[in-house]
Amino acid sequence: MRKNKLRGVLGIPLIALLLFATLTACTGSGGKEEAGTGNTGPSEPGTVKESGTEEIKPVTLTFLSAWNGGGAGFPQDQENNPVASQIRDKTGVTLKLESITTSEVEKLNTIFASGTVPDIVNAPFWSTTGGEGQVIKKAAMEGQLLDLTPYLDKYPNVKRLVTTGIAKDFNEFDLNSPDFEGKTYLIPTETPDGTPESIHNWNYGLFARGDILKALNVKAEDIDTQEELYDLLIKIRDGGFKDIAGKPVIPAGTMWNGWDYGQFLAGWTDYNISDYREVDGKLIHWTQTKDHEDRLLYMRKLLTEGLFDLEAFSNTSTTANEKLTTGKLAVFGAQPMLPDLSKTLYKTNPDMQYELLGPMKNKSGQIRTQVEKPGRSGFPVLFLSANIKDPDAALRYIDYVNSEEGRLLSYFGIEGTHYTLENGIPQWIPDVKKQFDENPDLKRDAGLNYLPGRFIGAFSDTVTWPTPEDQKTQWQKLEESFSAKLPIKIIDKVSASYLAREWPNYQEFIDKTSSLNFDEEFKKALFAASDEEALKMLHEVQDKFKAAGVDEMAEFVAQKAAERDDVGF
């Protein structure tokens, strides 16, 4: 049915352009960053010429997007969409795409334990001391990841990815952990190009249905404290509001697995870049702050009074998206979710368009917003299986899509078919843009969604190719309006968290706390039988961190921080 719908929307001529563009279109010209895989003339079927020298044999590689819901951007035809066909023509590589709808840590543990690591994996890498990053680091140390060091000079665009747009402390202690002994295992993606303007603004916040705010005569910007948020949710609960199916709304909720319920707790946050907090002149670890008591009791109040989705922490991506796109969540905490909403709820019920609340204020009375260093700390990474049979093919693929030519292809498709270049800036062909704007799935199925978010780094499309104002979609303009209200806070400091790694008992602390998951214990406490029991559960997990030496570690960090002037908390 989707194919019939596609034909009806586009008409046969444009379908032909989208599906067979690689047979007729000319490729864009590469620049200094262009990988050495461009064709120099016609080649025999099944081969690709590499810089006019050796012929590259076709190869199929497996790729895993280890992100819950990460397959949403995959085209229906993974192998023969215009972008994939063009890349195969350039590199000889075909990708077989796989994604997950479960826990990222669980999936990574499974592939490493079973020895079934796909050729290329993209996964979260926020730190080497916990979560996915700790799992990935352990696999690297066990020889399950390919050492990329011998290949970097051959693939300059890959080399650029591992050196650009990365916070200096994260680069030293995590991406290139001293335990790696100078070997490179990870390729960052979604990193900025090294300029502040290129740091991506995710626009996290709380978003409320506009029609409900209007009915309540509430201005979105007036809701910026925990108390005002609570009062708003009470009004929503008692207001008899419905979703698009005529069923009662849920006053507040999140996307899958509780992401991001922290947006409802903005009043206990601050501009932090480390695991440590300064309280009454003393440095403490984040697990020990008394703010957790207030956070816990506030969330329990929302849950027990019917103001928050009881299923929020167990929602699958499918369930969460259904609640979102039917307007069942009166208020949700996450990113604006425009890719999903623009093609569903906002088309059928534009009056229900969500508005940004506040922005919410933090402990300091400032807006809660994204805190960054000049380079990014924590990002998605690509890594290759140590058992990959053709590492050059994988790196050739990554190198090409990160060249000037490859990035144009990844973001805009085929020159002359999807876009034209005007003064070096790609411009969508009007008919194509109209179709993509009206039906974003068409853009996805042309292969124009999955590469930028999972393969490309050290780059900003908005900085390199600013969209003319008259060509911006209403959704781009809406996203920019959120960014204007939520400007990024840049702190050019070394995170105090890294000082803890010098503590003599640091590894012992990590070992003792490796099985502790503070956030999971906190979420369990949300559903305790009473507030007293909930606080007891909170204090028990805090005490376990104390027993592991967290206070002594904080004292050590405070001493080390006092010895230098470039440390931030």
C-alpha cells in the first residue's frame, strides 16, 4: 500500500527520478576532503574504479544502529534507493541495515557476549566509566573492536572525524582512553565542526498542546517553575481534554523508557559539566545531593495524583510514539519531536501543535538549557568488528560520505535530480522540496535521513549550507524559534569528573559501583508504597555509594581542583 501511495503522491515522472537517478545524474565535484574513491570513467558491471587504479569489488557489509528506535530513518529499500545506489557506485559498498527497539546496553552486551558483532556499529558513547561506553571500552580491551590506527592516514576524512569537534578532556580520557595505549577504536559522529555555531541545539524542554493552553487561557511562557507546572497539570487533569480519538488525555508523559522525565525536574538542575556539585562550600558527588529527595517527592506527587503517565518508564518506542502523535500527552518532556509530529498530528490536527513551556528555570533562576564545552563531550560513535573481513571497504564508505561530495549526497541526494548548486549552496529543486515537505517519508525512502545522524561528524550542515529564509519549512522555522528561546550555554572548562580518575582508589570505586544504577533505583522509588518507603529506597542507594567511597573521592577532587584554575563543576 505504501508503494501505491507513493505513486499517487509523486506521479510516475518524479518516482522515476527518485528511484533511477543514479543511472542518469551527474555527481557533485569533490574537494580537498573528498575520498579517493571517485570513478574516473565507465566501469564494468559489478566493479568500481578507485582513482583510476585498482578496481574495487562489490562488498556487502552489516550495519547496526544500536539506538532504541534508531531504524526510523531507514529507507524502505535499503539497497537500491538513490543515495545508497550512488554510494555503491562510488565505493562498491552495500549496507544491510539493522536497528533495535530495546536497551542499547543490553544489545551491546549481547553482540559482544555472543561474538556476533556486525561489521559496522553506531552506538552511544557518553563515557568509558558507565553505560554503553563502558561496555564498548571493555570490548575494545578484549580485542573485539578493530584498531583503526594503521588506517587513518589512508582515510583523511575518517582521521578528521577522530580529531575535530571533541572536548579536549573527553578526547584525552574517554575517546582515547589511556587504557587504549595509543590505539584508535572509535569514530565520533554528530560532532560539531570546531566552531560554536556548529554545536547542535537539541532543544530539550517541556512541550504542551497549544489548544489546551488556549482553552485554559494560559501562556506557555508563563509556565517556568515547578509550582506553575504542577498547577497547569492539575488544570489539565480536571479539564476533560481529549486526544484525537476522543479519549481522555494524559496530563504529562515522556517518550520511550521515561526519556526525558528529567525535563519535569528542571528546578533542581544547574549549569553542570561534571559529576560534582558545590554545596555550602563543600564539593559533593551528584548522587549525594539532598535535591534528590525533593525531585523524588515531586515526581511521586505527579504520579499519585494522576498527573503523569504511569507507563512512561516502560513505554516502548511504538507505544510512546502512538501517545505522542495522537495528542494523548497534554505535556511531554523531550526534544520537540518534529519529524514525527509534522507528518502526523500536525497534519490532521494543527490546532494541537505543541508549544514550548517557559523555558523552565533551574536552581540559579536561569533557564534550563543545553550545556556544552567548545567541543562535544559524549556522542554517537562508529566502530568496526575485529572480525570484519574487509575493513578497507567499511572505512572507504565512511570516508566517502564524510567528503564534500559525500556529504552533499547524504544531505541533498543527486545533483540535478534533487538539488542544484547556486553559489556553492545546494538548493532543493522546487518540485522535489514540495513533495518532501508534504510527505517526509519520501525523503527518508530516497535515502536522505539515515546517513547524517549515524555516519557524519565534524560537520554542521546549517553552518556550511545555510537555508535561505524563503526556503525554510514551517518546521525549520519552528525549530529555530525553540533554539532562540533555548540558547546553548558554553562552559570552556575541564570537567572535574576527570580529576577523580587520579584518585588511588578510583578503580576500586568503579568496581564497587558498577552494578549500581542510581537512576534505575530512583525510578523504582517513584512507585514505592509510601513516601517514607521511597525516601528509604533513595537513601539506601546513596548509602551504597557512600560505602564505596564517594565522599572520599569528592574530597580528592576538591583538592585537585584547588590546584588549577581551569576546572568546572
